Amino acid sequence: MRNDLPAQAVYQSTGSGTWTEPGAYEVSPGVHRIPLPLPMDGLRAVNVYVLESDEGLTLVDGGWAIEESRTLLESSLKQIGYGVRDIRRFLVTHVHRDHYTQAAVIAKEFGAGLSLGIGDKPTLDLMHDPDLDHDPTVAQLERAGAQVIAEEWARVMHGDPPDLGLWGYPDTWLETDHTIEVAGRSLKAVSTPGHTQGHFVFADEAAGVLFAGDHVLPTITPSVGFEPVYAPQPLRDFMASLVKVRAMPDMTLLPAHGPTGMSSHQRVDELLAFHEGRLARCIEIVRGGARTAYEVAGELPWTKRERRLVDLDVFNGSLATMETLTHLELLALRGDLVRHDGPTVEFSAP
């Protein structure tokens, strides 16, 4: 941790090994972190942040709409003297199910406000499209040259259409950077597309804390390029958003996954360095003869254990392949590689 972090950094959650333990943990005056469970998800938990005020509660993110999560949210709020009826507003960082669906359900149930970035509207529109008769992820994997994974994805993920009761539209779209007066504090709502196109972070510069969602995570690199509605240059967007956050004051990181307390500047620098290193490695692999994102991903290490693509399950293999495609697309934009369009997108050295 940096020595020049604001004084509020002394508020610590549980440590890196125990951050998923149930409870409500004060991380800044009037702000509590509540980790909620993610069954069948390697991330294990999502941090929901509760901002107290005399008028009621504002929550940054809401968790996944499953019974276990709702029960734990209610018991954790009770621990600090509140209930779900005290929630007046949700500020959701992005549309992924572990952040959005429980917020959407509770907001509808109790009339709370629900805010989401406008860049995530195409995803919700797609879910609500009555004419949608295919899984767009399959086509994206095929474009990346991952036919094997695409076939497995179609088999494993095939099922009933999404429950639209979990995916209602917000009552407020966050469209540009602006200041939100909430819970007796001024939060800067900052557009940070990349992880999703509608991702927002919320900065309380006076308190020295950054509600970072999945944009800046302390122990893992957020996935990029895995959205049902294709974004042309998500890695470019993500790295530009990191630079944007780096230009803000250094703050204590309050991430959606992992322990709190890290310097936002330090972690942004690490993430930018990681992706630049990844980009350089991708060039080497293409020069060695790989042509598709799937082929390049097969030569890269994945996760902290540096696992091979063939050893990943279908979901994580899909994430890895699509993220590799974002690196190759950015390299083509920079002129470091040549892009060859077609049913399968290929790349070569100039």
C-alpha cells in the first residue's frame, strides 16, 4: 500500500484470504462492504457497498438475484441496523448478473431508484428482443476461430430464455461523467467502458475512496471483450478508461471482487503494464505462425496458475479466447498486425 493514501485507507475489510466472509464491514465513514455469494462462480463473492444517510441507503451494485444472496443481504443489513426497505437507490456499475439482477428485483419490489450506464442498454435490449433466436456468443467464438469452444458453448449454455423479471430496465441511464449528490456526499460518476460498454465507477474524492466495480480489481485482471453485443475495440476502451482513472486523485480501492485497501493508482499502473506485456507477447505468437485469436490464446498462460487454454472450462475458455481477440484487434488498429476479415478473423505480421 502506498504511504500517501488518504487517511480513510485505515478502514480495512477482511484480508485477501477472507474477504468473502459474510458480514458488513466498515470501509469508510458511513460506508459498509457486504460480500454476497456467487455459487458456481470462481470469483466466489461480489462486494456490495452500502452508503448510509438519514434519508435511507444507497447501494453500489446489488448482487446476483438468488435466494442465498437475498438472505445474506438482509441479514448483513440487519447487522448494521437496516433492512432492504431502507434502500432508496442502487448505483449499478455494470449490467452483469452478479451486479445488476438483485438490484433490479429489489428496486421493483420497493420502488427504489435504479441507475445503469447507457452503454449497457444494447445488452438489455437484446435480452428483451422477442425475435432473438440465437446465442450471439456462438458467432463471436466462431469469428475468433474457436469452433470447438463454440460448439461446446452452444451445448452447455442451451436452455430457456432469460427471466426478464431479473433484467428490468433502470429508471435512470447514466450517460456522461457527472456528479451525483447521494447520502450526504458528492459522488463523481465516471464512464469507464471496457469490461462492459456501460461500465461506470463512482468516486468520493472527499472521502478518498473509489467504488471501482469490475473496472479495477486488486488481484485479477477484469475480462474484456465478452459481451453479447459486439464492441469493435473494447481493449482500447478499457485501457483509455484506466488512464482516465489514473488521472484522478489516488484513492483507496473499493472493488467489486477482492479485498479493499489498495491504491487505485498502483493497481491501474499494474493493469496497464499487464496488458502492454500481453500485447507484446501476442505479436510474438503471431510472428511465430498463429493466425486466429483461438490459436494465439492457446499459446498464452491463463490465471495465476498459468494454465493452458485446453485446461480451462468452456466458460473461461470463451473468456480467454474473446479477450485475446481484443488484443489482436487493438494491435491491428495500432498497425502492429494486419487484420484479415472473414467468417474467421485472422491476423498476420505486417
